Amino acid sequence: MNLKKAFKKVTKDFESKTISKEKIDKILEDIEEDQQLIRTLPRDLNNFERLKIGRVFDDDIHNNKRGWLGSHKFPITLEILNKEKVPGGKVTIPSWGGEQANLLVYHAICPELENFVSLIVWLNSESSKNAWEQILELINTADETKVLQFSEKCGINLPNTIHPSHDQDSRLVEKDLYKSLYDWKYTYYLFDDGKTIMSHNSPINYRHVILDEKTKDESFIGIRTTVGRLISKNNNFLCVSIPCLNDRPRNFEWQISKRFDISKLKINGMYFFQIYKIVGEYKLETHVRTVEEAMPVDIVGMFLSQSLYLKYLGSSKLKLLNQKQFEKLFLYYYEQICRFCLRDNDEIPSMDNINWESIQFAYTDSFTKLIGNDLYFIPPLLRRFLGNNDFEIEQYIIQRFDESLRKQNVDCISKNSFTDSGKRVFSSRSEISKTNNVYHFIHFLLKAKRFILGIEQNPNLLHNREIEIKWLQNKFNI
């Protein structure tokens, strides 16, 4: 049995509740490499299920009999990455008496879940018909200004699987004000520097996707992004140098997708890299799926974005740092990236005339908000919920969320409240209930991301992300 088949079998056995230690041991006997991946998978699947029955997974967040969320009360938006008409084919469905059905699997960026997701579309099912029509329109028109939106009726299987379910309200919507939320290059929740790009990511976050529409090549994948310099290339591999937040750049040799034309890439050029961690036949492989040009300022901006997200995950609160601390962090990364650019003097002028305010606006404004002198992390789900609220009311809710997350409170709001100027925050108990529902999901998603990225999961072993979190605390007092 190869690694890919072993991964698939463990996943299916867990879903059908037929997993056992004896089965795992038998599977491990048949594979030679990356046994740790197979050992970790059932353990993490069990631990994640336990996380969902903890007190953070409150009464108004629950799974239905199939294990899908039956209670989310917010829409989600998807920027599809594999915009192909038929990424999939016929599969046999045991529960349908062995009948075959056409199954398509898309993968996408989902800001509300702060993750990449797989989208399952059954062409034989009426429940998927509307979603399929919307996807076709998106592909046929090649409209880059719109994304696919599902209502609260769609199915979500945490951490990152979406099914149209019986949502006939799915539609294409304009990308909102913060278009960078749908640009893979700036997905702060997927971004890694040279130290964390090969760090721990739980295998429960890997999704089964179609890698090539024509060959029907498929596997389980995890998606990360990074930015760095191309050192060398050949037909199958790229050698790249990836800078680190607090260390020297690290060099990697990654396979390149056969779909990509590497002749366009320039040696010593700076690029964003979309990285797929693929469960291969014999080992976990790292592939470069997509490449886009980058500038030195992009590294500064993404290092600041990564640092703010690490701070949020490490501290479990929305309040991140103050303006002086942000400026200090900006200056540190500015100097570091200038040194990284010394080999190419043509890049240095592009670093002129940038300051912390322009960087904060361009790279972190989509997921942060300045209140007074303090910068707060604003999860996309919370930003969507706040909508066009009065600034004072918006500020009050953000600060209550921050306080409740910090204290690990089950609820955020217990009664109607007033701002400092005397404005009534909520007009009804229903609004309080909706606010607590959003808080519960954000609280759980925070727990889930910490689990998936291995933050504070093992007191005897610090992962690279945890090392960087501690470095940020010690170096910049944040």
C-alpha cells in the first residue's frame, strides 16, 4: 500500500467509525516512508472531534448526523483556485447501492474560515445544481471581480470542506472593499516565511482534490504561500531562497507543477510562490503550483501580516500592538529586507519612500483596525458581521470580543449595553444572540487554527511558529 492509499483508507475508516489501532498498525507495516503522517492523522482526527465537543463549541454550534455544521448563521465567500469546468469524474457511491455519480471537487480561498477549502459538487444532485451553474458562469466569463457566495444553508464540515447542500441561494457577488482577502498572494492565514514553510500543519487540514482536470490526477493536499528569490531552475525543480522573520534566508528545492511554464521565470527574480503539500505515492511532496512576481516591499508587508496573525494565534486576543510597536516592527523588517536585496541593486530603489503607515494600509488593513493607538485583529467573519455599524458601536463590539477571548469566556454579551457616549448597542435580544453566535464561531475557529498549526499543543516541543511567537514577544514586547 502506498502513502496516498494509506492516507485515504485512514480517512475513510475514521468517517465510517471503523478505525482501530490494529488497522493502523497493519497499514504502517505496508508503507516505508512518512509513517509519522499516518500515525498523526487518526490522533489529530480524534483530538479535533474532542475539540468540537468542548465548551467553546457552544450549544448553538453543532453538527448534524452526517458530521456537518447544522447551525452556522453567516454566508461564506470562495475565491476558486482551480477554475476548470470538470475537475473530477464518475465515482461509485456505496450508499446509493453502488450507483455512479459525477463528482467535481474545487479548491478555494475562504476568508470567513481563514483557510483554503475544498468544494464538493455532485452533478447528479439537485442540491448542487445552482452552485454548478454559478461556477460555470464564473469560469466562462473569466470575471475576476466576483466570487462565489453561499448562504447559511450550505454545508460546512470543519475544518475546511464545503458542500452546496440545499443552498439554492448561492450566487456570484462583487468582491468587497478588501479585494486582497481573495488574492492568494496576500492570504495572511496561509503565509509562511522560510522558517515556518516546512513547519507543522495537521494532516486533518489536507483535502482530497483533483490536481489536473485532463489526467484526473488527484491526491490530498495542504496549501501554503510564501515569497522569496529564485536561485535556479530546471524542468522539474525550482531552487529558491526564502527570507525568515528572525533568521538567515533558507534555501529549498521544490518540484514545479507540469502545468506551469518556467521559461518565464528569471533567475534572481523575486516571486510569490503558491505551495502545495501533496500526499504522494511514497512521501509528502512539496510542489510549486503557481508563481507571481513580487517586490521587496511585498516581503516587508507579508512579514508584518504574518507577525500580526502569529500574535493573534499566540495570545488568543484581538488587541495586537500599538502604533509605536508596529513602527518598530516595520523598521526591523525594512532593514532586514534591504539586506536581502543587496545582491540586486535594482531592487533597492523600490524600497524608497515607504513607511509603516503605507504598509499598514496596503497589507494589513483588510484584517486589522486601529482603535485609538492600538491595532486590533478583525477576523473576516467579524468584519462581515459588523457591516456598516456606527463606529462607536463597532468599536464597542470589537473590544468586548477582545476581552471575552482573552478571558476565555463562553459568551461575549450577556445583556444590552451602552457605549461611553450613552448609545444603545443592541436593539433586541435577538441581536445579542446573533452577536454571541458570531463570537462562538470566531472563538472556535481560533482554537481550530491553533490546533491545525500546532500552537501550544505539545508543551515538550516548540514548533517554529511558536518559536517566532516567543521571539516577537521578547524582541518587540508584543
